[in-house]
Amino acid sequence: MNILFILVTIILASLVFYFTVKHKIKCANCKSSDVSATGQKKYNEDNVAIQGSPSSYQDFEYKCNKCGAVFWASKEAAIFN
């Protein structure tokens, strides 16, 4: 009984984490999810931000492979999305 409860808890926690991390970036122009990171990034942190906290995030530059638009998208720590 306890083993079943532990397994179900682990599976549910894994699913929640998987869907939290799997946040797809979409093009700001055509809403396509076929985008590539250009490698450019800007750090935006509060003065007292802790790395990985909700107030610690980065802006990444992306290019849409469908329409060619270049845009910036914020990406917070994965567990807070």
C-alpha cells in the first residue's frame, strides 16, 4: 500500500515537472512554435534576486524559422513558469 502511494506520488510529481519545463516559445509575429535561439541573451535580475528564483530570469533572442521574425522572449526559472 505504501509503495503504491509512493509510486503514484513520484509519477504525478514527474508529470507536473515535465509540463512545467516543456514551455514552448512561440513566434510573436505568426505564433509558430518552429523557432530557434540565436544565442543572444540579456539578464534581468532584481538587486536581491536569488539565482533560479521567480525574480531571476533571462531574455533570449529567437528567430522564427517560418516567417523570419526576430524577437525577444523572457524565460523564468523552469519551475516557476
